[in-house]
Amino acid sequence: MKTNKTQDFNKGVETLLENIGNDYATWTNNRDDERTQNFRDGLKLNKGRKFTKVIEKNRVWGFIANDDGLHKGIPHKKGDVFKAAGWSAPAKWARGNIFLTNNDWFTWTGPNYL
């Protein structure tokens, strides 16, 4: 059962990264496929103990909760996505979740403000 949850989490993260790239392509009106591909290639993950950091080249796009837990006293679920409060810490409130089917809670620049 744990393997399925891990696979679901990994698939959710892959989908998020794909959708971030799609939003960037829409923003650029698909004018430059090479620029869009460079953007997609610049998206990296850095898995930590509690959160997975999504990095776009040299900036933090946001953080994804690896498991259910508490962050700054507020409960969150596995897959919740947070804005970056800085290079190494997520902001207080979740903005969305990787398991949601809608994409209106983020753009290519990061999770939306509340």
C-alpha cells in the first residue's frame, strides 16, 4: 500500500511540473519552443524530510508536503503546496494540492497568493 501512495505522490509531482511548464508555454504564447523547453529543463526537485522544494533555475517555485503533518501550527495534508517564505522554508498556508484536478491555484511563477 505504501508503494501505491508513493507512486501517486510521484505522479502528482510529475503532473504539477508538467502543468507549470504548460502555464509558462501559454504565457509565452508558445512563441519560442526552445525557451519553453529551457524553462521545463530548469525545473528541479530537492526532497527534504518534510517538504519537497520545487526549484526553477536559481529560485524556489514552492514547496510540496511529503506527508500529513503540522506546519507553523496548522495541519496540512500530503501533497499540499506552499509558497516559498524563503529559500529554505515554506509560507504558512497551503495554496493547493498536487492531487487537485484544477490548475487555478498556481501559475508558472509559483502558487497563488491567498
